[in-house]
Amino acid sequence: MEERPLRIASFFEWLAAAAGVAALIWLLSVPVQRVIGPRVDAALVDVPASLPPGVPAGAMNVPGIMLVDGRQIRIGDPQSRITTILPESAARGPIVVSTGAFGERRTRTYIVDGTKFFVVCERLERGGPMRVTGVFLP
């Protein structure tokens, strides 16, 4: 009886075929997983509070605004600072007064260097100073 030499080439062929079948199964399983996979409901997100009176629908609240000359208005600034930064000539229209959580809320429209924005000031605590609580861009 003759001994047959060990053929390694067929082993690599079988290994390549098995890898190809595994890759084909994985490739076909991705669409199936997407079709029958678990359903995930969207996370509940806090609904943004309604816009204060005097601010148009669709306006976006920003943390602050920097004017062309470097002056800044930020949420949390006291209202007295706003009156020193922005001249009365930049204000457009009357102050819109409404009721906030701790008293009156004032909304004012400004146009500075061609940019229109709305500043909302109100008290953040009982008896506290009026502070900027919103800077809105249309």
C-alpha cells in the first residue's frame, strides 16, 4: 500500500469556501434583521415652551448675540446692562408686557446693524432683578 501525501491545498479551498458562505449569510441577514428586528420608539423630548408674546412664530432662542462692534448680550445679563448697551434708537415698537412665573415679562424688538432680534427680560426669583431670559432670532 502506498502512502498518499497530505494535500494542504484542499484544506485552504474548503476554508475559503466556508468563509464565503459565512460572508454571504451575514450579508443576507442584515436586511432581514432590519425588517424583523426590534422596534424602538423615539425618545420623548421636552416640548419647547411656547414663545413669549411679542416674539414671532418660528423664532429661535440663542444663548447670546454678539454685535458687530463687539458688544454682547447673553442670557442672564441684568436688564440694566441691556439698556446701557442698546440705545433707545435701536428699539423698534413698544415693549410687550406679559406675565411670567415671578411677575412681569418684557419683550422688546431691536434692530442693530441690520440684524433684527428680540430680547425677553423677566425675574428668575421673587423680588429678584429683571434679567435676560431669552434672545430670539427670527
